[in-house]
Amino acid sequence: MTIFSFLHLVRKDAKASRRLGKARKVTLRLEALEDRRVLNCTSISGYVYVDANNNGLFDAGEKPLANNQVQLQDLSGNVIATATTDANGFYNFDHDPRINTTATTLTRTLDFNSATTDWTRTGAIAQFDPSLGTLTSVDIVSNDSLTSQIRVENLDHTAQKLTGVISGAVTLSVSGVPALVSNLSASEAFNATSYDGKQDFAGGSGKDFGPKVATGNKTVTLTDAKSLSLFTGTGNVSVAANAHTTSMATGAANLLTLITSTADAHVTVVYHYTPENCLPAGMYKVVQLKQPAGYLDGKESHQGIIIPGSVGTDFIGVILNANGNSVHNDFGEVPPACVSGFVYLDSNNNGVKDAGERGIGGATITLTGVNDLGKVIYLNTTTKADGSYQFNDLRPGTYTVVESTPAGYIDGKDQAGSAGGTVGNDLITMIHLNPGCNTGYNFGEMLPGCVGGFAYIDDNNDGNFGADELAIPGTTIILSGTDDLGHAVVAAAVTGMDGSYEFDNLRPGIYQVHELQPRGFLDGKDTLGSLGGAKANDVFWVAINSGQCGNNYNFGEILPPPPPNIVPTLPPSKWWFIH
């Protein structure tokens, strides 16, 4: 038996020059990956605007409100961020500024524990979760060791120098990444004596070198987008590694050799990334911190849908999904409405406040109605010295304005203003107020008119009530006619002791003043008064306008001739007394 046959029987896998395995290329395999794309933070955005038509939606042409603060909070009320609306009334939240975005690292490890070579093994390392931030580079570090125990016996009868050599390689590679190969080696020499007759790897002719370790490490850093994409996702990277040894014992003599080898590998992956402070999916509150000056709170809407009961709340609840933005979380503001007008003296009774027609101060005006929130409104005011009044800070709604006719005036014509309405007697109803000021709700008033005069004895029958002519008391005067409202007017008066009569508190109109001929007198001449008119026997027709008083509409009467036994040396008026 040759020495080589003997060695083969002692250890089939031990040879003078020992190859434990054929080196193979190592492949790093990736499981199925999601498509990687540049991160765009999902956002919560909206507008603050003037809701001119109070419909709760930001319509084209409606005014945006800049410099209004809006706050993003979590459901516990913790403040996440504050924004100020821009010139377009727009605000946007897409980041959480509380999150530190300083570059940081995340380390993953994979251990291939010691095992007898040759071996090929696989493992997995978690990919970098893109929700954590933006991956900027990846370090792949391989720390490897090879352990071999070499035993050798000199079988020759002469002394020999024997050397134990430990060598091999651990190889890692990533698809698309250069392979990481650690070439490991170590050696030790021994001067052996001639064979001592014992194959015990001891004594002078044999040696057990003991476990010898060779270590090494390799590092590769990846920065290109293609390589980074292989490590980005929510899955795993599958790794395969190969350990191969070529340890041996050498010398000029015939040798008996026994070699055992093991290898281990430790993989460290370091993810370098910038932490992401995008808003995570979840539930939020958007809060308007302060009502814009000069506006009343309007309706809020979310993505084009009006939020019921939102007036007075100034916040919007938002659910942010990971796959879409939450837009048009809008805060509508309403310009305050007002109702204004005048109470005035409508001198020409045309129902229009003309230039020069004076206002009436101190008149009582009452506003009632129901606003857009269903609240019942009841307000009172009095007109200023110029006759003006105004109800401010009204919400849109349907209102009625009522006037109490001031003392000393009679009711005139009323006028609906810029928002329309239905005109009644001293009231205007169905005023549908929209935001803004609604003017021209005017109440015209008039001064009462009058007509009067005397019944008297016209001694000289000249139609003039002379200073020495006597009055006729107890004469009945009838007033009739139609006023400016189309109402028929009939009234009666009886002359006083001074012969006077008067009809007052008359509305504008055309009137007839008729005297019932007093008994015991003959019909005399009648005289038109200060307003003119027309006359017939014992009748005047006179037109009276606002504030006009017609005076001296006089009825002259004549005494009949004196009895025969009366000497006519006295004026006729005296005959009446004598008679």
C-alpha cells in the first residue's frame, strides 16, 4: 500500500494538497419589489374666502382672504403645524415640523454561523421602508473568518521541515453590485524529526498545529439610484454566501495529514437616510384660529361638500389617506349684512326721497326676522337727526322693517330698497338679505293738511269778511272728497262762536267744502281761500298737498230786508239782533 492509499483510507477528503470545494459565484437575490418612486407627501389644504352668496362653496370670483392663520392638530388637540393663507387665501399642510430630519442610519445584520466547509447558504435582510424617509446610500459590510486545524506526521526516516497553510475565501455578491470576496490565509512551520513509528501527530515526528484563524472584511457603498432601488421596499433581500477553503500541509517528506476547516460570515447592511416628516395617514383637525376682521363666520366645506352645523365651529375634521391629498377644506366667511334707510318728509308725496327733502329724527324703527341659522331677530333703533337709520352686523336671512309714524305726521309712501321686499303700511316685509349693505328702505311721512274759514254776515255783500261784520255760529259745514290713497273722506263741522270752522289732519287729496245754508239768512257771496280752487253756490273745491292749510274759505250770508216798522238807519247786521 502506498502512502497515498493509506492517507485516502484515513480520511477520504484529506490530501497532501487539500481542496475542499470548488469555488462558485455567489448571487444575492431579491424578492419581488414594489415599484419605487420619489416620495411626494400627501397634504391637507384649503382656502379661507368670502362666501358672497353664502352657499358654503368657494365659487369663481369670490374673494380670497390672505394672512389668516390656520392650525393643524391631532385629535387630542396637540398642535402639529400652523400656516398662514397666501394672497389666494390658500393654506397647505404636508409635513410634520416636529420630526427631526437630520440624516441618520438604520442597521440590519445577517449571520452565517460557523460550519464545516465547503458550504453555500442563504439568508434575508429587510429592505429599507420608504415611509421612514429618503434613502441616500447603503453600506454592505462583510466580516468573515476561516478556522482550520491541521495535523501532520513525518513518515520519512529523516528530519523534515513541515508547514501548515490555512487559506480560503468567503464570497458575497449582490445582483448589480460588485461581489464582496474575503481572501483569508495564515501559516505555521514545524521542524519534524524522523518518523517515530507512531501516527499520533505528536512526538518529534508529528504536530497538531491546533485551530488557526484567518479573518477579513470587505465593504462596498452604494449611492446610485438603481442600486438603492434594490434595497428599497417593504420586503426582504435574499442573500446567498459561499465559503471555500484550500488549507494544506507541505514538506519534502511523505506526510500523513488530517485537516478540518470551518468558516463563518457576518453581513451588516447600513441604510443611510434622511428621515421623512410627511404627514402620516390618519385623522386630523384643521382649526381656524381667528375670525377675519370685518366678517361673520360662514359655512365650512370639505372637498366640495358643505359641513352641516359648521357655522360657529371654525374647524374641519379630516381623514388623510396615504394614497391621496385632502383638498378644499375651506372656511367661508360672510360679510355682515345691513339694512338702512331714512324716515323723511315727502313734501311732494311721490314716494321718493328727493334732494332737499328733510329727514325726521327720533322715529322708531323695528327689525324682525329669521337669519340663516334659524335664529329669531328682534332689534329696535331710532332715526338720527338727518332721519337715517341702520341695522348692522346682520347675518343673511329674511327680515321685516317696521316704522312707527312719528308724532305730528301722517303716514306717507314707503319704498323697498336694494334687496327688494314687499311694501305694506309702515312696514316692508320679505327682505331677503345677502351679505353686504342693503340701502334705500325709506319711509315717507307727510305733514297733515287742513282747510277752514268762516260763516259770516256780509253787510255790504262784497264777499269780504270785514272787521265790523258779525260771524254766524252754529252753521254746518260738510267736507267730502278722495285722498291720495283713493279713500273716500266725509266729515262735518259746526262753526264756533267766532263763525270759524276747520278740518285738520287731512291727507293730500281733492276736497269739497259745502255749507248748509243757515236758517234765517239769504245766500251771500262765497270767497276762495289761500289755496285757491273752484267754487259754486255754497261749495268750494280745493286741492290740498302735504302740510298745506287752506285758510279763509268763507261763506258770506245776507240778512233778509227789515220789517216795515224798523227804521233802516242801522246796518243790516244790527237788524238781525233787533229782530
